[in-house]
Amino acid sequence: MPALYDDLISTAYGQFYVTSDFDDEPDPTEAFPGQANGLCGAQVPGGLFLVTGRHDGKVQLRVELRDGPPPEDGWEEIVEVSFTPVSDEVTLMTWHVDEYPLPGLQAGVAYRVRYCARGMDEATGYHGPREGVEPIDHYLLAFWPAPPEADRVVRRTSRAAAYWHDEGFTRST
């Protein structure tokens, strides 16, 4: 399956974003409330707010446009949300630094999104240099056409993800 993005991505404050038709990241206090999951906030129309284990530095990320959901094998954390771009210009963004186009995602088309992670606990506890280190945590962000439905936690295994599900932005009002 060809990837829309498959490389390292910089994180700051353990976050990155997907946006359509706006130039700033979604506000986490608006992206998560009312959701069951705390890793992929999808409450801001046309935007996704994504949480990583690593606070600052680089993580490995693959973004795919698929016909259906990817396999669950090999992932410690899996959550799903619905996402409908409000523009054909969908962008992967880091915190005020980099932007990468995600071609093929179409305005007005409803997508299901699966956000998968592994290594979040190890990355959360890492206190070494920000740069020049192999990525500790790895992520997959997969989109496929599907009718909107409530977000859900498919798999939950790490302390880091548990914190975000139970105590993070999902509890903001």
C-alpha cells in the first residue's frame, strides 16, 4: 500500500495534527471532550489532534489511504475516529514548524481513521537527547471511506495511553 507519508516527524509537546482549510492546529480543549479516546481528537471539524509518547524529538509515522481498516497486528494502542475534510487541502502539521500535504483525501468525504501506536511508554520515559536518536515510538494513521460513527478505543495496553484516555484532554470542558 503506497503511503501518503512515511518518515520521521518532529513532535513538540507530544503532538502533531492533521488539518484541512485552516492554518493552525486544532485546540486540544475542543478536539477531545466527549470522546472515549485521548490519543486522536476529532471534535474540531476538518482537524485531528494526535498525541505521542515522546514529548520532544522525532517519531516514526506512516500515513495511509486505504480501502478498509489496516490489520491490528503489532500495535499496542489502537483508536478510531471519524474525520471529514472541509477542504481538498489536507495537511499533516507539526507544532508551528513543518507541513506535509496528504493528497487523495477529499473534502466532504467521510473517513474512518485508525491511529495506532507502539513504544509510547518507552518514549514517555526517555530523557536523552532530542535529536540523533532512532525513533522510540512508532505510529500509523490510516484513513478509509466509511460512514461517521463514534470514536472508540480498540486496544489499550500502555500507561502512557491510559493517562491520555483517562486524565488527558478528554476530561477538559
